[in-house]
Amino acid sequence: MLKATDPPSPVDAQKEAIVNKTTKVTQAQFADLLDEFGGCAPITLSTDTQPSLKKTGNPYRDQTVRRIARSNGFVGGTYESIANNKREKAGGDRDFEARSLPWGQHAGRYLIEHKGNFYLKFFPRATIDEQYVADEKPIPRSAIEEFLPKPRENRGGVPWITLKLASIRFVTFNTKSYELIDAGA
């Protein structure tokens, strides 16, 4: 039995070190950190989103379904440049030209502003882990798979998504970890 005076286990000590090294920042402070960095960078995001589920036949349609996930990817790259790099690696020409955004406006290299909300331009590479919950009870992905939106093919062949800053909980970026908090918190 552990006593309060016993040293923490190595696993507990590691967890505590990670928590203690996380800096709390507002969305605006996070946007400033990105702008200060100024380039394309790998990033790990922990997000909490509400996927738009199909309603027909969906047993969860009257419940609040959330996806809690941790993903690796990149921020700061331009879609056109990444698409042309991909074409070049495949032996093609660098002739892809991106269209203008279908909604919102670029707010710097990393963000899109739309109706007063800011979205991070994110190029995902891998989902590390994910969990779905319905009214705060875990549910297997297989239970809602058929109701999830299908991924759309992008014209340039490069997957990218926009994440509302309010849905991002934790970020590891430029060797540091951040917890995004509401400005009023």
C-alpha cells in the first residue's frame, strides 16, 4: 500500500511531468504562436467535435454524439504547394492551381475566418486514437459508422480539414504542449 510520503511511480511521475509542461493559452494566443512560428510544422491535436450524422435509421439521432480524437498532421502548408509536391513525387507536373475558398477568408497562413469563428487549416496524417460518446456514454465506432459523413475527395488529391479552434483541446506544436482554453476561463 502506498503512503502519501512514498515517491510516485515512474509512470505517474511521467504523466505529472507532461501535465506540468502543458501551457494554457487562449485561442488568440495560440493563433499568435502559430504566426510567430511562420512555417509549415508537424502538430498533434486533441479535439472534441460533434460529427454531422445521417438521421435516417440512426439510433443516436436524438442524442449528443461527440468524437474525441488525437491526430498527427501538419499546419502552415499551402494546399497548392502540397498538392504540387505530391504530383511531382508521383512523376507529374507542378501545374495544380488551387481555387479560392468556398467559404470564409484566409486569416493568415494557418487560419480561416468565417462568421466570427476561426478554423485551423490542418493536413492530417494519422489518427492516433479516437472515441465516440453518445450523451457521455462510450459507443463503438462500428455502431455509428454507417451514419458518419463520407470523406470528400479533394481536387488536388491532398486531404485537409478545417477544425474550429473551439473544438481543439490540446496541441503539441514546435516541441511544446498547450491546452486551449476559452478567453473567459
